[in-house]
Amino acid sequence: MRWENLSDGPRRGAADPALFGADAVTTRTFDTPEFRGITFHEIRARSIVNRVPGASRMPFEWTVNPYRGCTHACVYCFARKTHSYLDLDTGLGFDSQIVVKVNAPELLRRRLASPSWHGEHIAMGTNVDCYQRAEGRYALMPGIIEALRDRANPFSILTKGTLILRDLDLLRQAAAVTDVGISVSVGFVDEQLWRTVEPGTPAPGRRLEVVRTLSGHGIGCGVLMAPVIPFLGDHPDQLRATVRAIAEAGATSVTPLVLHLRPGAREWFMAWLAEHHPHLVRRYERLYAEGAYAPKWYQRRITRHVHDLAREFGIGPSRAGAARRIPEPRETTPAPAATQLTLL
Ligand code: SF4
């Protein structure tokens, strides 16, 4: 196991400020049902604010990630690759070997007070989920939010974790002094799909309760509708049910994102697909033949469809607070995979 690099990218060399020695690691397990089979590696990191490489497709420059690995265990998780930088397994190891940067709050407070820091936006939940189950035990986020609040530093959080509601008061305090953006990730509301593809996460309905609660307390919350999973979660009826539920929860926006399969995630996802949906393997190989992303035509098709539904249900930043137009549910019957939203 390699502990020299706890920044969020591949190893960058001996001058990396995130370097620290193996003596900084304490390994723990907890014999409670919630954490059975999980190993925590507690470390004292040397830095906590990461700069996103310029080539990134991400719309943010600075990130804070107090954890590495994620017990939410989504089979498609793009962050799996980052476990290989530590010589840890990107499959089950990613789900069960969790690195905890126990000094994250104090490091962040120090960084925000530094003369070289100019109050830039900080994004969290961009690599792994900062409200995964480990946060219930380590409680790093309250100290992180307090540090940001005290400096009126703008920030955003993306999560699937209902635990974020524990920090509701702190989020409200922060939102009173700076820009706070919260997004919850819900790619689909199909419970059967959820159980197999996101086995460690709260159910989609519980995540939408988070959206509802935050909105009810004056904190606008968007939904990242991600991932839309080709042939399994992209049927028009599934998209409609999902956007409808998002609208009913009071989301300020919905942003669809089609599944992407980068190295690390791709192998794990395809192994899962071969076990659970072997008839789809060839179709996936064709859809993702060019690399990590589905073809542009497919992405555009999903995006247009979801945006049309969002308009129908009255979701959108410009309509925040406006009355939702939620028609009575329609009778739908599950369609066979062959009729799903695809031209392949
Ligand atoms: S919740 Fe996010 S970080 Fe965690 S496994 Fe799922 S996709 Fe990955």
C-alpha cells in the first residue's frame, strides 16, 4: 500500500505537498453492523485543498475531499481509479478500504487563513461522497463547514448521503454569509436498479427527502440526475418518473448526466453487467467503443428529453419557488429493453 500521495490525482513527485509517511496511518475496524467488513485508514494529511488539473472537464478549480474510497459502493463510480494511486484495489477495495483525513477541518481552517488564499469557491463531494457512512462516525464535515462559514468562503456540496441533514443548521448559517450550493445525486428512482447498482447508498426516495427538507429550510437544492444508465435507466417512462419525483421534491434544477466509464470504473461496471445483464454486454461495448463517454448523439438525446420533462414539470432555476405542475401519475408498464431510449 502506498501512502505517499493523498492528493486526488496520480502521484506528482517528491515535491508534492500532500506527501506524508506511513507512520501517519492508523488502521481501524469497527465491529458494528454498519461498518462490518470496512477498514478505515486514518491519516493526518499535509494538505486538504486540491487544485483540479487544468485539463479537467469539471466546472470548478478547488476541491476538498476528506475521504478516499466510498462505502456507497456504486458500481459505476468514476473515483475507483483514484484508489489505484494508493496501490489499493479499485473494486471491492474501493468500497471497503476507506482513507480518512482526520485533520481535514484544521488543515482547511489554516489554508483559508493563509495570505495566498483569495476566497475561491470550494467544491466538495467531487471525488468521493463526503456524507458517506464514515462521516457518521468521524464527523469531519461540521468542522469543514464551520471553517468555510467563518471565512464566508463560497462552497458547494454534491452528495447521495442523507447525513447532510445532520448539518442543516450549519449550512443555514453558512448560507447567510456566503454562496452555498447543494446538489443531491439521483440518477433514477427505480428501486430494483438502485439495489444492485448503488447498494450502499440511501434509497433514491430518501435522497429526494433531503432535497425537500433543504428546500423547506430555505436552502435551494438542485439534483444531478446522474448517472442515466443506458438500456437500464433510460426508458422514457423511467426518465419521466425520475424527473417527476425530482420536481415533487422541490428541486431548483435538474442536470442529467449520462453514465461514463473511465478506466477503473469501466472494468468493475462491465464485470457487474456481465453478471446481472449479460445480454447487454455487446451493446455496451458498441456504445462505449470510442472511450469513456457515450456518443454525443446519445447524450444530447437524453439531455433534451430530460430538459423537456423539466419544463413540463416546472423545474428550473428561473422558476424556483414557482408552483409545480405535477399531473396525476400515468399508468405505465415496464417496457422491454429493446424499446428503451436507444438507436443501437
Ligand atoms: S456515492 Fe459517489 S463517490 Fe460514493 S461510490 Fe457512489 S458515485 Fe462513488
